[in-house]
Amino acid sequence: MNVLNELLTVVGVITISYFAILNGLYLVFTAIAWRSLGRHLRGRAYSAAEEAFDSPFTPGITVILPAFNEAAGIVQSVHSLLALRYPRYEVVVVNDGSTDDTVARLTDAFELVGAHRAIRPSITTQPVASSFVSRRNPNLWVLDKANGGKADALNAGVAAAQHPYVCALDADALIETDALLRVAEPILDDPVHVVATGGIVRIANGSTIDHGRVTSVRLPSNPLAVLQVLEYFRAFLIGRVGWTRMNALLIISGAFGLFQREAVEEVGGFATDTVGEDMELVVRLHRHFRARGLPYRIEFVADPVCWTEVPEDIASLSRQRRRWHRGLGQTLWRHRRAVGNPRYGAFGLVALPYFVLFEFLGPVVETFGAALTVVAFAVGDLSLRSFVGFLLLAFLVGIVLSIAALALEEFNFRRHPRTRDVVAMVLYSVLENFGYRQLNDTWRVVALVDLARRKQGWGTQRRRGIGNLAPRER
Amino acid sequence: MSVLVIAALALSACSIAMLAVLVTRRWELARRARHRRQVEDRLKQAALELLHGGVEPPAELSVEEKETLADLLGRYARTVRGPTHDHIVAYFAREGLIGREVTVMARARQPWRRATAAFRLGDIGSVDAAPALVEALRDKDRYVRIAAVRSLGRLRAPEAGAALVAAGAEGRAPEGLVRWALLQLGPPALPELRSLLSSPSDRERAAALQLIGLLGGPSDAGEAESRMRDSSSLVRTQAARALGRVGGERNLPSLLAALEDRIPAVRAAAAISLGYLRDPIALDALTQHAEGDPVFDVARESARAAAKIDRQASAARARASDSEHLREAVDLAGIR
Amino acid sequence: MTDADKTPTILVADDEEDVRELVTYRLTRSGYNVIGAGDGLEALELAAERTPDLMVLDVMMPKLDGYELTRRVRAEEALRSIPVILLTARSQETDVDRGFEVGADDYLKKPFNPDELVARVRAVLGRR
């Protein structure tokens, strides 16, 4: 009994300090986000986007669309990419050994003709067997290559790119018309230092999509999708804004990121042996520049929007989250020598340790905390009553923080036009603390176990990363 | 325990208060938007008439109506030029609004108010506002400076040339935007740009050459050619690019020499310009670079230029040498 | 009503309401009959239905951009001969080239001078 008691106390103290530190950090980040988002948005009303669109000095971008068995949606995706507001860009579709008629559909829709495309030797990829260009629009190219996964497809696009910047996309992501111009804004502002930028990812489930554009934004009817809407608000509006301020942003979503081509080539392109190639590349870029003491910036921009479909059933969501967590683990492991390394500044001292302790191992602590609560009740330990109280408090703080993220969205963007959607989101902010968060933690603990047993891909590609978005996943 | 209860109650109250704020705010904003829309619809006809015929709007407008009208005209002003735009400017001048914006831009305490004013002046102002906007290029807030650069470009104020170049070179505003603004000034900016060719800063010299290439004419070719021997590769690159636009046959030798420059960017620029000039004399050197230049971008630009000058010959050469750059360039030229 | 047959009908397509209103007002005042569309697809349908005498099309439009719309109009027997004036936000050579390539008769850069638009409309209509 005594031993158990001691153990409970130790775990209790750890859990409480964990929650205290985590929520403290969230509070700081929320405060930072409130400050800098407001300023950014006010400022962007006077930034000269129209002028950049009109200017011959705006640098060119190669938009890379990796496609694996995307026949159903590819033509529409390409149509909407060709309608982006950006003065100088090309679209390179990389067909990654599809077994369906992805290329045939593109050929029909855009009058593709065979044309040779020179490819840089800087990054090696699976061989590109043939390439095509559209007779309608010489800025549309299709590379047909042997299957090698999303990272490999992106690398082929980078190697073929003719412009100094490359934009990496998901095949089923929808980019808003002016998103490219907006995500490029930090680059237009400071082309010498900014090496990568990323936009916000929003959830399209429930909204109306017409000709490749989201025309009316509605909350999804599926509760699981609504919970993810809130999660994405927190992750993007609070997390990424805060990390950007410290120049320690570790994640640019694979669905929508803009990179300086030469920087990507210099660090060797996207890694093909991880399931989280988007985060891994950004971490590698940080290391590359910090190790050499070169000034650089990696920025999150809050207003360019990429719309995406998220899983609506538990099984796919669980698969997606486990994969994300494995990807996180792989990246952190690969760059373990930078964790806590003062040589790497805020990136090594704050961001990486945070990701190790709170993002990667956090679920373990949270799961222990929850288990302890149950044990505490079973044992009937009086001293533990206060511990349970603390947990409750942590829940409440969680709710307040969720609502704060929602308020951040409401005050700055108001993308959901219906008031009832907002009320629903507030209710879900409360609900998510009872069940959804725990479920999420469980998946991540399962992913940890998988990693520890090296089951399912530590370093091996279990499946293609394209269609990250689980509905497409088998 | 009671501390916990109090904390819990406080947090719950906090959530409920936030919910209330969110919902009330929404209602209020929706109401205001509706109201604004109504006022706007009422005034639209008057605005359109004023825009086209210079007819005075009804005199008895309320403050709110006046603001809405100004907003509406400001939006229209962004899409039109010429006499229609002049009508708008005349209206704002009559109402004393331009002077007011100038004052706000110079004096307002909050940076965003200064930025709004600087931005608006680009739409509704006239060149009279230019001196004040030039002042604003030194504002301590970056957004104000950016708005001022934009507005100076929109107003096409030729006297702003030097101040704009300086703002760009000193990093007070994004260089790309500054160059856009200078481009808007058009040929009247040329004397200023030419005098910058002897600036000690290579960035300024390069920027000036780039714009002279876009705005100037054949008489600028000599100056550009002499800059091909500049010690800075930034300057040589822009000189080579400029020669593609303002240069001619006489400049071919120096462009061919630039094709052998140590710095790849200069070689690529020379290749592009040789493509513009379309003189077959460059064909041989270009195909050689397309086949053998160690730098990818130089080889690609050389190939494109070669295909532009003589597609047939380049195609034959591509078959013979199997140069991937020549093949790409020939294929691309084929669909255009 | 009888001279409605003689008044040329112009189709104006632009997704920006401000621009559409402005152009509509100006052309109406110059004596034309104007019909408006808010996107490329709507414009195509309206064109098929009403067969206007001329079209003023914005290049950047949702659903179908100005180039693609022009291309489709040129591909359609009944609409082929309708003149098209493109409104573009950029004056870059490639844009203009592309405009003429797909079969536009003229183009105007935004911000534009409404008087000039009317002059171009007259010229293009007179040319036929």
C-alpha cells in the first residue's frame, strides 16, 4: 500500500507539473498569437499584393503536384491550380507510377504532348520515364515516373523546377486563388533570408466546393470532423504563429508549403525514408542554416488557405494520427543530436525539446494521469482527491484555451459565416476534453509502442504518403 | 479545496463569457454590415454618376453617408484611370479629404492609421500628395513605408524616383515593390535612374540598370554595355539583361563575351538577351553552352535562346548531341 | 422597343461587382444594352442564350477564366464571330500574347480608362 502510495504521489507530481507547464506554454503562445496575428492582418491590408501580382519582379514559383492514382480529381485540381493569382508560375504534375488513368485524363483535358524536360542531377529520384507539356498552356507539365512515394515525387518536381521557388502540395488539397501570392509575401518582403513559408490548412468537410473553390463554409455534420476543425485552429493559429515568432517553426504542412529551391537542393531534398517528410525537411533546413550560422527565416503565414478533407471515421483517423506520430518520432530520432543543443538556438533549446517532451512523450504522461485518476478513486486515497481536482482544473483550462483559439479565428478571419456553427464549436470545445483528447492520446501511445517494436515502418515506407487524408487511404 | 472550486467556477464563467462575446459580436457585425450595404445601395447611383460625369452628389449627406460614399469611390478609384479617375480625385480634393489623409499620415499616433492614410492616398490622391508620401518613406513603421511606396507608384510621381531607389537599397521597403513603383513612374524616372549608374552601391547600380532596360531605349545601350565590365556580378547580370531589350547588333560581341563570364548568373542573363536579339551569329556559342555548360540554368537558358534564334538548326543539333536542354527547348518552341 | 434590335448588346463578365457595375453603367450610358455575368461559366451560358454583339471579359474569373472562355467561344459555331475584349490585371507580354492567341480582338489593362473602353468597343463593333 505504501509503495503504491508513493508511486501515485510521484506520478501525480509529474503529471501536475506536466499540465502546469504545458498549459502555461499554451497561455504564452495564445498571447503571442493574439498580438502578432492582429498586427499581421492589419498590415496585410496595406501590403501590396495587387502590385506584386502586376510586377515583373515577383519571383517565379514551380507548383509541384504529386499524384498517385488521382484520376478522379486530378483534372479539377489542375484546372484550379492554373487559375491561381500569381504572375509567374508553372504547374508540374508528377505522376508517381499511378496504376489508374491519371495521365490519360490529363492528356485529354489539357492536350498534353510529349516533350523532353531537362532534370537537374542535384537530387536523385526514381527515373522519370517521360514528360509532357500542355499545348493549351505551356506552363503545365506532367512528369511520368516510376513509383517512389510522395517525397520522391516531390523531389522529381524540385529537380525539374525552372523557377527559384517550389510549392509542394497534396494532390487533393485545394489552394485558394490568392493563396500563392499571400504565402509568398514573406519572400517578397525579404527574399534574401526567407527560405520556407507555409499557409494554414482548413477543413473542407461539410463546405460546398464548386469548380475547385470552396464557395460556402459550413461546419461538417460529422462530429469527428468538427473536433478536428477545433484541433486545426489550435495547431495553426496558436502553435505555428508562436513558433514563427521564435523562428523555430518545425512544421510546414505537406499540403501547402513554399520553399526556396536551392535550399531544398542543398539539404538533399525530401527524405524518402520517413512517413513525415514535410516536418523532416523543415527540421533539416533549420539545422542546416543554424549549424552554419547563416541568417534565415522560416515562416508560417496565417491567411493563405489550403482546404483539405479530413477522415470522418475512427479507423482512418486513428491510422492518420498513428502515422503522424511515427513521422514525428522518426524526425526527432534522426535529429536527436540537435535536441537541447545550444548551438541551434531557440530551435534546439526550445522547439525540439518541446516536441520531444510534450508532443511526442506527452500522450504517455496524459494517459498515466488519466489511469491514475481511476486508481485514485478505486483506492479512495484522500490526498489524491486534490490531485483529481487539479486534473479537473486542467480540463477547464483546456476548455478555455480551446475557446481562446476559436476566438482568435473569429476575431481575425471569421471564415464560418453561420452563428450556429460558432455556438456548436464552443460546445465542441467543451466536449473534446471528455473522450476525444484521450482517444488521440491513446493512438499516439499505440504509435509509440509501434515505434519501440519497430513494427510498421521505422525507416521503411509502409505506403505512399500521398492522400495523407485518410478517406483515400486503404 | 475551496480554492479549486473558486478556480473552477472562474474558468467556467470565463468560457461562458467568451461564448457570449463571440455571439453578440457576430450579431453586431452582421447588423452593421447589413446597414452599410443599405446605405451603399442608396448611394451607388450617385457615385457612378459622379464618376462619369462629374455631377455633384446631393449636398445633404450625413456623416455616415459621406464616409460610405468616400469608401465606394475609393474602391472604384482602384480600378479606373484617366478622366474618370480625375473626377474622383476632384471630389476628394473638394471635400478636403486628401489634405485630411495627408495630415493623418504624418501625425497619427497609431501606425495602422498612418498606413491606412498612406494607402488611401494612392487611390484617391493626386501627385500633390507625393511630397508627403516621400516623407512617409522614412516612417518608423514598415507597413506605412510599404503603403507609401505603393501609393507613389500608383500616383506615378516622377520626383519620387531617387527617394524610392534609396528606400529600396537601404532595406526600408521590399526591393521588388520599390522596383514595381519605379516601373510605374515610366520614362520620366530615367534621368534619375541614369544618374544612379555611378552610385557606389552595387545593388543600386544593378536596380537602376534593370529598370533602364525595361523603360529605356536604344540610346541607353552604350551605358549598359560599359557596365558589362563592372566589378560586381549583380551589375554585370543586369547589364546583360538590359542589352537584350535596349541593345542591338553592336552589342553582340560583349554579350557573347558575357556568355563566358565566371559567374553563372551573368552567363544566363547573356543567353537570355542573345535569345531576344535573335541574331544567328550567337547560335554556335549558345548551343555549345546548352550542351556543355556545367551550370544547369545557364545550359537551359542557352538552349532556349538557341531554339528561339533557329529552331530547325537547334533541333538538328539536339538530335546529334542528345543534349537534354536543347531537346527541351526545341520541344517547347514547337508548341508555342 | 423596336430599336432594341438595333442597340448592340454587350456581355460584361467580371467577378468583381464594383468593376461590373462600373463598366455596365458606362456602356449603358453610351447607349449599349448590357448584360452581366459574375463568373466564366455563367458568361458562357448567357452568351449561348442571348448571343451578344460583343463581350468584355475579365481574365481572372472563377470557374472559367477569360482565356479559356474565349477559347470555348471561338470553338462554338454559333458564338465564333462574337468579338471579345479582355480585361487583364497585368500587361506582361505573355498575357497579351495568350489573349490574342486564344482569339481575343483587343485587350485592356486594369486599372483601365472607361473612355478608352468605350472607344475600343466602338472600334471593334465598327470593324465587323
